[in-house]
Amino acid sequence: MIQIETIETSSLGDRSYLASDGEIAVVVDPQRDIDRVLDLVDKRGVRVTHVLETHIHNDYVTGGLELAQRTGAAYVVPADSGAEFDHLPAGDGEEFQAGRMRLRALHTPGHTHHHMSYALENADGDVEAVFTGGSMLYGSTGRTDLVSPEDTVGLTHAQYHSVQRLARELPAETGVFPTHGFGSFCSATPTSGTASTVGEQRRVNPALTSAEQDYVDTLLAGLDAFPAYYAHMGPINRQGPRPVDLSLPQLVDPAELRRRIEAGEWVVDLRERTAFAAGHLTDSLNFELGDNFVTYLGWLYRWGAPLTLIGESEEQVAEARRQLVRIGIDELAGAAVGNIETLAHGAQLRSYEVSDFASLAEAVRQGPVQVLDARRDDERAQGGVRDSQHIPLHELNDRIGEVPEGEVWVYCGSGYRASIAASVLDRPGRQVVLINDSYGAAAEAGLEDERPTEGAGSPTA
């Protein structure tokens, strides 16, 4: 009996898989921190013979090359991927035997030109599963605009036909195991569910329920910004990532920490957003450690700039490092650990208010309030706080001069992105109020405009 186990990377919205027949195993789309895979392999007592990539990934650095080298497995990468290291190229229809399992490569372009899905057959030749990478997702498909603007329309048509092919050639009971679609920006539209079959997707997937042009038009209309660090992932993965390093960065003392901040280096505080708001080092930035941490730090980070972390413990710093190596941020300038008052070394801490939408509504009733919306364009199109200024978080560093001096209330969908924006804005001359609240409360407080005006809004509103 074939067993398929999921290795979840919730911080990036991705999944990797270990499939085994009890003795032999294959791994599909492993993340950079392969210790999780190796621990599971040891626990199951199996031998990995194949590591397979569905495509050259744009949203994370793969652990496939190192995993194949560590286990002695064949490293299977789609043909025409441009991979610059030794590997076993997979062409359409090629089969790979792994113990009592057989994997058949199915060319499914769309997410990339070279994208492959892998149908998994048991010893009787029955198809039990298909690893779909960024093609057929749960109620959606992978986005098609990561290669180049010139290729997007063609890839979108190709994506439609790829998903149609999977539905046509595979049995309805085939389990579907995508890599993307659990919060990943590699998904063209939001996905639904955590498990599915080809038969279910025939009923719900837009590539299988819509006419081709309707599918293409809808997908293209829904594409919005994706993290800036994606530009670095493809080149790293094609060249072959170096072995991962999860060691703790060098610890720095408070004086050195202050010097780095004064030099304009990136100093990132990992603490919970309200703790940061209550007291933090001037000019430090707050990226609360959690599932959103690596996406938004990677999105705003100036690639290659010295980066120092502030954590409450070495364990917190170690977890941040693990998440950062997944997107290729390998070089950390150091870390400072401990109580923030101690790390301030006598310097005065900055702070700002934390509030909610109900309090904002009361402030608006009392007089003009400057409000900043840090959400994405697609969210803003669905509604926003009346008279608020809209600057998506990923554009804020470049557009910070557009935010007036004085008091500004900052919000997003949940408070996480607003907390980052607040830390960017918190400088002398500006008083920040973080709205640490779910956006749904804005409507309840009578603040929402369903058709918000784009642009700066009223500087004093």
C-alpha cells in the first residue's frame, strides 16, 4: 500500500510530499530545510530513490539538490527547465520506477513552460495520486505571470489545457496533491479545502467548469502583485542552491546593535506586534515572527543588505533563520537576544498606540483623522475606510513621502501588515496609531466605503 505524507510549510503556503511503499520512498518538491524530510524518512525507515521537482520554483529555494546528494537519490527535474546542475531530465510520458511505485511525467505547462505533474501508480498499475505542483490546485490553478509579461497570456491558455489534460487522462478517484495553494502567492486565485480528487476538481475547478476564454479573462483580471523576492528564486534554483545553514547567527552587543541602526542597516525586531508598539529601538522594524513573517520581510527587504535580528530568545532567532533560508536569505549580519530595555543600553525607547476600528470611529466623530490603508489593490477594490489613503505595504518604502506628518492611523486586513507599516512610519515628526483589528470590524463601526477613491485622499481627513 502506498502512503503519502505531507510536509507543510504554512509560512509560504506550500506543501512537499513523501510517498512510500513501506521500503522505498520518493520526495516531491522539498523545501530548503531538508532536515524535516530526513527526520520523516528516518522515522518511516525507508530509502529515498527519487527526488522530483514539478518545476523550477519561483516562491522558495528548493532543498531538492542537497536532499538528492544526501540520500543518493536520482534528482528528477523537468526537461528544458534550464537547470545548470547534474540531474535526470523528465520528459512528457517518461516513467520512473521506485520500488513498487511508478511515476509518470505529464507535461502541464502554465505555471511555467516546463512544468511537470507526476501520476503515481501502484504495483497493479492503478493511478492513486497525481502531484500537480502549480497546475491543478484545489478549486484554482497556479498563477501564470511569473515567467514574463510577454508569456502570461500564452501560459494562461496553456494552463487551461494542462488542467483539462489531467482531468481527461486520470481516473476520477485519483488524489490531487498540489505544491501551491495554501496561502501561496503562486495561486492565481484563493483555493478551497485541504484534500481533493480529480473527480471533485472536475466539478469545481474553473479550468474545468468554464469556457477557455472565460477562464483566461477571469484569471488575468484577478492577478495582483506578488512578493518581490520571487525575482531571486528562479535563478538560485536553476544554478543549484548551496547546502543549507541553519546555525545561529553571531550575537551582537547593544552598542554594536545601535551602530548598525545608525548606519541605516536593516534591524528587524521579531517580537509580537503589541510588545513592539509598547517599546522598541528607534529606527528598528517590526516583522512579528509567524506564518506571514518570511513573505513580507522578503517582499520589503533590500536584497543583499546587512540584516540583524532582534529576538526574545535564541529559539526565536533560530526559527526566523529557518524561515529566511527558505527564500534564500542565507547571510545574516547577526542577532541580539534578550530584554528590549537591556538591548536599548540606556537609550530611550519609542512607542506608539495600539487601537481598533471602534476607537477609530470615535476619533473620526471628534475631528479629522489621517488613515492609511496598507492592504493590496485587490483588497482595496472591495472596500476601504472612508477617506483613507491607500498605499500597499510593499510600496510604502518608496512612497513614504506621500504620507503626511503628524498622526496617522494604520490598518490592513488583520493588523499584521499594519504593524509592519507602523514600524516603517514610526519616526520623529509622525505619531502612529496601529489598528490591530480585523477589517470586518470597520463595516461594523460604520467606517467602510464600498467604493473607495484611489490615491492619497484628503491629507487631513
